[in-house]
Amino acid sequence: MQNTKPPFRAVNFAPVAVDRTDNADGSILLRSRARLPDFDPSLAALFRRAVEKAPSQLYLAERAGDGWRKVTYEQARKIVDGIASALLERGLSAERPVVILSGNAVDHGLLTLACEHVGIPVAPISVAYSLQSSDLAKIRYITELLNPGLVYAADTGPFAKALAIAGANAEIVASKNSANLDNVTLFDQLAQTKPSSALEKAVGAITKDTIAKFLFTSGSTNLPKGVISTHGMLTANQEMIVGAWPYLEESPLVLCDWLPWNHTFGGSFCFNLTQRLAGTMYIDGGKPAPGLAEITVKNITEVSPTTYLNVPAGYSAILPHLEKDEALAKKLFSRLQMIFYAGASLPKDLWERLENLSIKVTGARVPMTTAWGTTETAPLSLMQHFFADGPGVIGVPCLGVETKLVPSGNKLEIRVRGPNVTGGYWKRDEQTKDAFDQDGFYKSGDAVRFADPSDPNKGLIFDGRLAEDFKLTSGTRVQVGMLRVTA
């Protein structure tokens, strides 16, 4: 039967060209034929280029009452330079890094950039570890592992108990000290520091191997592992993204985004993509939870993104609002060039509802794409940069990424090697050793299969975990083995 669906909205995707090599041991090696362009040696260089390109462009915005607190690239540069100079004065390092306990916010972003300017690793921590834990066990564990020299929270009030642990041997910095804690440095004090010549020396000393972040992921273990993310990993991944989706450089990027920065999707992909493209990020205080999806809906009434990034649970939460309010749907879709989902597979019914909505309000199908990766791969290693009629395919290898498919029972495990892949876990040598095979490929534990075994250009399909873990549509991993033990 002939497909009568409307055409896709015009979007420039890079051509797909994948080489396949079948090895004697049964493994399969996949590579893109296209070359990975040179990438910035540091995130500081990435950000500073954006400042030079668009100094007056709105960079970050967050809700402030009925309006928005807005910071341009030029304004951000001045604040970042001040904070970075203050951090240098404190002698912080990988052995005494910066820990951030609170969620996405302008000050959080500026502090992150300041750390990245002077080679001081930053560790954004899941807010749930501080506010939803009765024993704060993960905060204790992370504090012992990192030994932070500075701990930040937007407001000391909600985070007072966590700060008592994480900040016991560190300077506490807060944008607001509602708990009236002693010896708290206000964020504005850091920003007022006068930059010195030491700042430019520190910026110039950063290399692709300098640690930018520690990102914590539980994976299949009970305690979170500190994944080392270097500057080169993160900047290389940005060139992989733009290389697959060249449309991103054709018009100014606008994001309205809630994805948490302690997670690789929000913190490594979305946050850095904004700077790579000198774009704008409206920080969305909503999330896919009762009473909070409405915040996202309110933000969409004021912001029309050019690319929309979310997890399936996020789309599920806002779709009822979009379907009953055509004006809201038109606001979301008016400039939308691509819908992206990750963190979990998009159910077919959500795909169809999103597609029908885009047809209704635009007369065309807004392309929907996805990718595959992990915290250890910064995050993207596979990307879908072709039009698809339904969910399932997770993409083809990114530029510069070698993808090895290794037989494991009746499945193929996906393993990757490239400049976007971590060197390991902070102070966990055994876990690091176990994460890589003899050829230096990161062993993901995820299984894939070919969409078309005769044509690698058609991409790969996620085929579950080799172990029993699985993900909810929110991206939360469920550990079946642990459920069985505690049942």
C-alpha cells in the first residue's frame, strides 16, 4: 500500500556511509567513512568562540517570577572569568574538585564554565541524593571519593543536611543562604573577583586530556561510579553531533530544556551543544512528574525551540496538553526542525501521536531521531541522521567512533572506541579494567541487532541488556536482580 503521509519538514542530515568488517572471531567492526573534524582542546575554547561569534546573543535564561533572568554570552564571559579567578586563588584541583548539589540554574551553569576555564573538575550530583535520601549514603560515599574543596548549592536551606556532609571539609558557596549557615561564601562574591594573568595561563594549560567533569552513574552497581569526562571527550562529541546534523549550524539554536545536568544527556549533550552553536538555552524548571509538567507547558507558551530534546516520559507528560491546546502545539512546532528522544526507547504510540500532531499544526512531519551512548561515551556513539517512519533504530557510528559488535549468546554486545570514550572511573582501577576489552573497546553491556543485516547504513536497533537490567521511559534503570533479592 502506498505511503500517503505528508513529507518531512526539510532538514539537512549528513549522508550515511558505514564500512563493515567481519572479523575471524565472529565480531563485526563498523566505522563511518567520513572523517571526524578537528575538535577544540577545551570547553573553555568552545565557550570563548561562542562569545566572539555572538557576544550579545542570549545564552542562558531561567524563570524569575513572571519573567526570565537572562544572561548574554558577553555577560556570561565576565562572570565566568571572575569566578574562574576566584577558584584559582583557592588552589582547587582534581584532588580537591568542585561539587554541585543543586539542579539546573544560571549560576550552576556559570560555575561549571568557570571550573572548565581553569582545569578544575566539577561534579554535578543528582538532587535526589541530597533531598530524597533518608541516610544520605550516596552523598557520604561521593564526598569520601572526591574530597571536594568547594561545594555549591543554590540555597543552603533545602540542602543543609547534605552540605553538613559534603561541605564538612570544603568551602560552601551558595547563591542564597536561607539556612543562615556560618562560613558560607555567596556566589556573587566569587563573581566579583578581578581576573589576573593567571587566568589566561590556566586556560592555555588545558589539554584534551584534562578532566572536565566527574559524572556519577550507578550502572549495574549499587554505589555510583565517578565517570571521568575529559575536555577532549566532550568537545569531540560536539563535532560528532554537528557532523551528523549539519542543519544545526544553519540557524540559531534555541532550546527549552529540563534534562538534569548531573546526567550525561542534559549536562554533556545539551549544555555543551548550546555553547558549540552559540545558541540559547531556556532552563525549564519542569519535568515529567505530577504538577511539574505544567511548568514545561507554561514555558512552551513563551519559547519556541528549534530542536526539542527529551526522554519518552517527558513527551508522554506534555502530549495531553499539546493535543487539547492547538495554540500551544503551534507554539512548540512553529520553528521546530527536529524532535530528539533518548534515555529509553520511544513507544510506538507516542511516536504516532507526536507525528500526527506535527502534521496537524504544520502540514508536514517533523523528523524524529535518536542516538545511543552512555555516560562513558560523552554521551553519543551512534546517531540516527536519516529520516525514519517509526521508532527502533538507534543510529550508525558517529564520526571517529569505532563500533565493535561482539557475539554473546544469541545477542551482539556493542563496544566502542574513540576520542569520546572515557579512560575510566575515578579511583576505581578494578572497575576501569573490567570496563574495557583487550583492544581498548568500552564494553557497554548493551545488545544491538541490524535493522537490515545486508546493509549497515540502515542502522542498529537496541536489543536489550546482556544482563537483566532495563530502563523505564524516564531513563531510570531498574535492576531486576536487586528486585529479586529484596522481594
